Amino acid sequence: MASAALPEAVEPRKKSNFKYACTCAAFASMATIVLGYDVGVMSGASLYIQKDLRITDVKVQIMIGILSLYALVGSFAAARTSDWIGRRYTVVIAAATFFAGSLLMGFAVNYAMLMFGRFVTGIGVGYAIMVAPVYTAEVSPASARGLLTSFTEVFINFGILLGYVSNYAFARLPLHLSWRVMLGIGALPSALLALMVFGMPESPRWLVMKGRLADARVVLEKTSDTPEEAVERLDQIKAASGIPKDVDGDVVAVPKKDGSEEKRVWKELIFSPTPAMRRILVAALGIHFFQQATGSESVVLYSPRVFKSAGITGDNHLLGATCAVGVTKTLFILVATFQLDRAGRRPLLLASTAGMLVCLIGLGTGLTVVGQHPDTKVPWAIGLCILCILAYVAFFSIGLGPITNVYTSEVFPLRVRALGFAVGASCNRVTSATVSMSFLSLSKAITIGGSFFLYAGITVLGLIFFYTFIPETRGQPLEDIGKLFGMTDDTAVEAESTATKDKVKVVEMS
């Protein structure tokens, strides 16, 4: 069973450095607003798109869920791009791509053009969900990594709330304009993000990978709690990057990676992993899978339809209730943000999943009762449905929601981190697409109440998985987390260091 022990509390941090790291994390995490906004706005916009373009439920499902599959492409492209040009400029690409996609959707004249806009937007979302958590984890000190890395989920939830508010604000426009304005206005946060990125430093771990030790040292001194921690973090990153500890200087000439290097990374993570690396991969894939398979996308994306099934009528009432979901998610994500580095990842994850299970059973019960009395309102069942939906998103937001990205950005060793996070994000997006593109059809096949009972069954499996397979990572340096999964004292890193030691030389900058 995974250990529940928590490490000792770290020493008090230097306030100015914490503020700087916090600002960097906030700027990078803003990239995930684009995903949240799309999820939120499509929940209401889809109702008007279906009326205006006269499309079937199947086309609605595809339109909503296909973005997750498109994000797959973006995630893998971002993994390579972020290793090539750096984490910071990859955020710019994410913002620019989503900006273009939002405009395409806003000016769409038919379903085909709308779907092309969804494709471009999906690429941008894939870039954002991959690079933002990785950058934030790499720039954060261990004492505040959970807090800062959870910013990605905070901004996703803030984006969802903005999407819900956009639905409510523009619902009174003429039918042909309402959904186009809802979608097109999503370009605004992307433009703002692209400008803010230029105030961010590059990831110190990426700088070390490129041999730029002086630049990395400057960033670490600004983001570490103490000067001693900055030195220790630099030594750990150098070891993880295969640079001998005794090699120092402003710029280190690191051997260029070729095709064989990329193949080695794939082999180490996917094709021939060690038992410890396999456990890390399974943990990351498992937490991403259960985050989506437990029905979170169905509740958020189809919340107006779920509320309608629960007995709430009228567009204004439906969208107003949906806004309550967004407010609840945003408020409770703040609870997780400030508790991740105090309570730890594991306790919040287990409490969150257990609470979600209870809510899904209650929601399934309420919807089943309402469905059995189509001509009569059952007040207690309607109230139970509303309560369970709000409680579900609250429990999701204090644990499984934010911890997924936090945990995945922590557990992979540096040499495979970008690829590992892309694989995890891809699992997340495939599962999300499967859930969102099947919900309406599933509801017709086994009733909407039955759908949530099915999600409850999956949540039981998730709870068992988390209890037995997910160790605590709070307060651990990134380079030491592999030991929690059975890695020896960096055997692989030592081998890599030996292979490159004779090839590495120091070039002092004049």
C-alpha cells in the first residue's frame, strides 16, 4: 500500500522569492483558462448551436467531445516544442493557436467551419494543458510546488466560470449571434496571455538541459526559499540532466541530442521501462483516467441538460443554475490550492474521491426518481439532484481536479518529464472525449440516472487505485520523487552522466 506518511514541514520561505515564483506560476497557468472557457461556454452554446444549425444530438456530442481528441495532437506537439524552444515560448504558441481557433468558431457560417475552428482550438488546448503544469512545477520551490502547480486547475475553473457567465450574458442576443459571440470572445484572454508571457523567465530545468547554467542559477536564486536551496536544486538538476557535478561555468556545451536520444527517451518510458518507471507511468495514467472517467465532463459540459432532466425549466433558470456550478467549482478549488502543501496530495485525493462517490449515487437516485414521474414534480428529488451536482463539483475541485496535474508534473524524472506529461495528458483527453461524446447516447440507452450510477461504479475502482497505488509527494524535491516509486539512487542518471562526462566541456562567457 502506498505510504501515507508526510515529510516534515519545510523552513519558512523568503517572501520576495515566493512572490516571484507565484507570479511566474500564475502567468503560465493562465494558459489553461482557454480549456476552462471552452468547457464552460460549450455547455450553453451547444443548446443554441443545435437550434441554429439544426444538428442532431450525435453531431452535438461530436462537436463537444472532439476537442479532446484534437488536444491529443497538441499535447504531443507541445512535448517536442517545449524541449526545443523552451517552456515559455510554447505558452505563446498555445495562446496564439487558441486565439485563431476562437475567431474561426466565432465567424463560422456552417457546421464544417465550426468543426475546423474546434480543431484549431483543440491544438491550442493541448499545448496549454501540457506546458503550463510542467513549467510551473519546474519553476516552483518544493515548499510551495503543490500550491503553485494547482494554479492550472484554478484557472481552468475560472475559465469554466467565465464560460458560464458568457452563456448567461449573451443568451438574450438573436439566435444566430448568441453562440457566435460566446465562442468568439474567447480570443480575448488568449491575446492577454501572449503579452504576459514575456514577463516570465524560462524554466531553470530547461536552461540546464541546454547548458545555460548561469541563466538557470539566476532563476533558481529568484524562486528558491534560500540561497542554499538554489544551489542544491541546481546540483540536482545537473545530475538529472547528465551533467557531472564538478562541471561548472556560465555555459556548458552539452552534446546535442539526436534521433537516438529521442528513441532512448521513448524506450525508457514506454517500450522498455524499469519496474520503477513503469509504476510512475501507471500512476500518472491512472490518475488522468479516473479524473475523467468518473463523470466530471458530463456534469460540467452537459450541466444545463442534467438540470433540465432534474426538473428545472426555462433557459434563464438552466443557465443560472449552471453559473452556480461554476461559482462552486471556483470557490472550492481555492480550498485545494491552499491545502495541497499542508494536508498533502494523498489525503485530499482520497477524501475528494469518496465524496464524489456519495454524490454520484445521490444524483443517480434523484434523476431516476424524477425520470419515473415525468408528469409530476418531486421536490425532494429535484433538490437532491441540485445538491448532489453542487457537492460533486465541490469534492472534485478540492482533490481529483487539481491534484491530477500537480501529481503528474511531479513524478516523472526530468529526462522524460515532457513526454511523460504529454502521455498522461493524452490519456486524459482520450478519456474525456469518450465520456463527452457518449453521454447523450448513454443516457438514452440506460437513462440519465443509470449513467451516473455507472460513473459511481468507476469511482469505486478509482478510490481503490488511489488508496493502493498513489504515494505522497508533498515537500519532496522533484529529483527525489522517483525514490517513492522504487528508483535506486539515480542509477539511470549516473549511467547517463558517465556516458556524457567526457563529451561535456565548459565554455566561460566573457
